Amino acid sequence: MTHQESLYGKTPDQLAALCGELGMPRFAARQIARWLYVRHTEDPLRMTDIAAAHRQRLAERFSPALSAPERITESADGTKKYLFRTLEGHYVESAYIPDGERATLCVSSQAGCRMGCRFCATGRQGLQQSLTAAEILNQAVSLPERDKLTNLVFMGMGEPLDNTDEVLRALEIITAEWGFGWSPTRITLSTAGVVPELRRFLDATKVHLAVSLHNPFHEERMEIMPVERAWPIAEVAAILREYDFTHQRRVSFEYIVMSGLNDSPRHIRELTRLLNGIKCRINLIRFHRIPDSPYFSPGDEAMVRFRDALTARGIQTTIRASRGEDIQAACGLLSTRLKGGI
């Protein structure tokens, strides 16, 4: 399926090059960016401070990228799951999580994922498409609760650092003064540890980082996360020791606790050794069952014991509250494998 090029998702540098190509003044790039990202208007014919002939030329060349969600599912706890259709005809899900004065959107960077983590429904789906910057931004811009958002987390479908170019472009638009103007401290990106792209991300942005860890032992992590074969978690930790996380930027490690698999005293000892020298926190996450999975979560008391044991060793550790599990919106449950016939 082919589709026309879109203005939305382009940076001022890209827009300036486009203006030169179309015989427009370069300053028009900033005008276009303001219409796109401040006023969220992508119809060139409505960009009234641009010459009428140029508006017409833009309208003939570019098509809209933004689209409303095709389905909304609401949880008993207030979480909402949104289904969006991509320009190529695939589907992605994002989760809106209200919590008092805080409202977080969990966005997707890919339709599906090729990392193949054994405990993740998205990983079972495989990769259908990497999203464009416009398709990533659309999940926030076309959200009915757009104006209520306080935080964004790149923790939805896909591996963000398997789609680095488009993710970095989206982050630039979100945080730039000519874009959404968000502080980077309102955004967290999660990765399974794509080492070749990790430094690039850390150097290019100031947003928070969350690393999907789930097991500190190389052989055991490799069994549940194939990414460990190419990029061991020890290599990821070594890179993170080179960066300063003592000020506003934070790094955390996500750890889905699976009973009898990664929750023993030796795992606690190895986590302490692995993370030595990195100012971080560990977020413990209950495992959410997916069909035909051999894994299950320990009970609440066991989760608390595991948290307290890590805290006693000097690692700030929290247990993440599960949200939206009844609508398949909790961590590891997003999947559009069966949505093709919607």
C-alpha cells in the first residue's frame, strides 16, 4: 500500500529543505512548523500566513497523517486503550493511564516487535512495520485527552531503538521550543538494550531511560530475551556507567518478576553486582499472563520481600502498580495480531 508524503513529522531543517525545493522562502519552514506542532493544523490551505500559491502547492503534494483512534476500550481502573491504524494499514495500540493529577500515555514505536521476548504478547506478534515520526506523534496529538497529558512513556508496542531515526525525530518535535515544548523530564524511553543505538539515544536526548532487564544472568536472560545474544545486559550496564544520572535525567531497570525463574536470592546478589556504579532504580512488575505462557507472577508478599531485599542492598526498588490488565493494556499485553479484520 502506498501513500502520499506528509508534512507532519518533519523538523524545521527538513521543512527548510522542502521550501527551497518548492521555491518558497526558507523562513516559511518555521511558520509551517508552528502550524503543525503548536496549532496541530496539518492542512496547508489553513496556514494563512503563507502565500496562497505556496499553500496550494503544499496541499497538492502532501496528505494528512493524523487520524483519530478507531477503537477505545476502557478499564475498570480508568485506563483507556486506543487502537490506531497506520498509513500502511497495520494497527498499533497505546494506553492512556490517569493517576490523580498525572496522566501518562504509553506510546508505540512499531506495529509489532521483532525482539521476540518470551513473556510479551507484542513480541509474539512479530514485526509488521516501524512507525513514522508522524504515526508516533499521532498517538498523542489525536488522543481525546491530549490536553490532560503530563507524561509520555515509549513503553508500548515495539523496540524504540529498533526504529531510532523516527523515534529521535518524534522526540525532537516533542521537546523543541518550536514543537510541543515539553521538558525531556516528562518522557521516558524503554529499551531491551540495542547497544549500537544506545549511545546515540543518550547523546541526542535528555529524556529518561528505562532498560528492560528481567534477568541479570546472561544464559538465563538469553532464554527469555533473544536480544541478549547480540547485546548482553553487561555491555548495556558498562555503557550506562559512562553517563551521569545523578541530576535530572534518570535511568531505571524494568524487572518483570516470574515466580521460580528470576526471583531467588542469587538473582538479588547478581543484580547488585551488575548495577554497581549506576545510580538507578529497579521497577518490579508483576507478570501478566499471556496465552500458553509457562510463567506466572509470585504473590504480593513475595513481591514485597523481593523489593525489600533489593532495597536493603542499596538499590532503590519499587513495585509498579498494574493498570488496565482487564482490557489487555497492562505491561506486556499490547498486541494487534488479531486486529487485521477490524
